[in-house]
Amino acid sequence: MAKIIIFGAGQIGAAIALDLIENNSITCVDVNRKALEKITKLNSKIETTVFDLQQKKDYSELTKEFDLVINAVSGFIGFETLKRTLIAGKNVVDASFFPENCFDLHHLAKKNEVYAVVDCGVAPGMDNIILGYLDTKMEVTKFECLVGGLPTKRIWPFNFKTLFSPIDVIQEYTRPVRYIENGDVVEKAALSDCELMDIKRVGTLEAFNTDGLRTLIKTMEHIPSMKEKTLRYPGHCEYIQVLRDSGFFSNTPLELKGVEFSPLEVTARILQDNWMLSNNEEEFTVVRTTIEGDEKGKNKRYIYRMLDKTEKGFTHSSMARTNGYTATAVATFLMQNKIEPGICAPETFGALDGAYKFVINYLEERGVHYRIEETTLS
């Protein structure tokens, strides 16, 4: 039985805790006492600690008794939280999806002889694991990932709900996009190249550029075509562009009646009530990952499809389960297998012997199903 400490008691952190508690000793950490109380009501075996991860810089005492840390805090504090954990000398599975470059912490992790497997979610995360695995089997020439988490019921104007903080989502909508075309890195604005896509078992959604390749830009530079797009209901992209281009996402302070404020912080606070997913709200997660290349002299295409919906009997939302269970699958694998110190991208993890099949089977056992289509193109 491993001793695991989870940073963050939001919906993803709660899903992680409940999934791991049967075979491990689990402690959840958060500054929000009410969030921790919700988790203990679901399972009294889970221990909790009130701790301000953002304000307190030394995690050594907090983490000293634990075998593994799972970082499930909001993205805007994720990098610093991971850094402090590595300084404390602890191995990490990271599901915070911070915007900073994770490889900036590689030497720190190696120096302290610990590892951090980053971006352990749906996408980034599971799509990277799939690519890492297939990259060991074939000469990949194309990678495309379409991913979205959406409410079943559309509510105007945004037709959107999420369990991530509005600040994290807004960063996704404002951070410049990098993708690979003809072997070159192309940079465009987020929300660009919006197009309508027919998604099986869902219908018509719009897909637009977001900076979702992340670690793949560095680790898979040999692949000549790579792109990631976010899926939303039609019309969402235009509403977001209006807000962005009108300055609502700006960090530049404004003054009104002698009071200085950040447009971004005000907008995020307003959108929090509009966007945050409630516990009983029906929603779904949809992914379509396409990988093409040469496999033993044949031009092959693999399409991985995942559609997961909130259903009666599930304690957690689809977004929480599909992201959280990817992290718990990685954590469980690491409790049984050793990896080298340093920052480990999910695609690097996926290339490890047995890792891909372990994660696929782990998710399958928990009701998260990936349908695989294999086609010989020529």
C-alpha cells in the first residue's frame, strides 16, 4: 500500500482520491476546508490537510512521509507547486496543466533524483500516451487531436461549462498556438482556423486552434505534421473572440472611480458563475485522435475515439473522471515500475514497455472506453 498525497481538492482531485483510496493511503491537501470536507463525506478513509500551497514555499515537512505526490491544483499555480515539490525531493504525477515550460524543471528533478510525469489528463495526456506508443511501432507522419468537454444542455450565450478555473480556460483562449506543418513550427493566434466538424455520436461541433501540443513540440519534432484543436458548440468561438479582442482578457490594470482593477480578473469572476460545472449537471467529454504513418511498409491510419458522458451512479463528472483516471492510471503504473529521474512527458511515458496497455485497460475497467479504428491507406 503506497502513501500518496494529492494537491488540490477540486473535482479532479476528488476523483483521483476516491479512485486510489481502495489500495492506497490517501491524503488530500487544499486551502479550502469545505472542499476537503466534501471529499471525506464521500469516503471517510481519506485524510485531509488544510495547507496554502500558494503562500507556503517549503513542502518538505508536508510531503516527507509520502511515496508520491499528485499535483491537481489550478494551472496558474501548477508550475510553482511542482517546482516546490521537486525541491522537497518527491516524485510527482502532475495534472495541473500549467502554461509554463515543464522542461525548465528537468535539471532540478534530476539533481534531486526524482521524476515528474506531467500533463496527465485527457488531452494533453492520453492522446500523448497513445502517440508515444504508436511512435515505437511506426514512422509517424501525422498527428491530430480534437478534444472538448461540453455540457449536454446548451445555455446561451457560451453553451459551455467546465470544472477548470476560468483563468485557466482564458489562458487557453489567449496563449499563442504552435503547431507543426511540413516539419516547421507555425505560430498563430488562439481560436484561429475555426471550422465545423462532424463528430460521431455527437453531431456538428466547431474546432479551433489552441496550444495543446505542448511537450510534443520538443519530444516529437521528427513528426512533420502535428495539430491540436479544441471542440465547442458552434458559435462559442466568436463570442470568446469578441471578449478577447475587446480587452476583457487583458492583464493591463484599469482605473475606475479611483479603484484600480484587472479586466482579466473581473471577467474571470463573472464567467465563474456562468461557466463552472455544477455537481449534478450532465456533460460529456469527446476526443478524436488521428495518427498516420508507415508501419512495416504500409501506410496506416489509427483513429482513437472516446465519448464519455455523465451517467447516473457516477460520483464524478465525465471531465473529472476522464482526466483524473488518466492520472491515477499513471500513478498506479509508477507504483509498480521505476523510471528515470527528470521531467517525463506523457508521450515519453507512453513509450515505456507496458505503459500504454496498462493505462488503456485501467481506463476501460472504469468505464472510459477508447474505440480504435485501424485502416490501411495504401
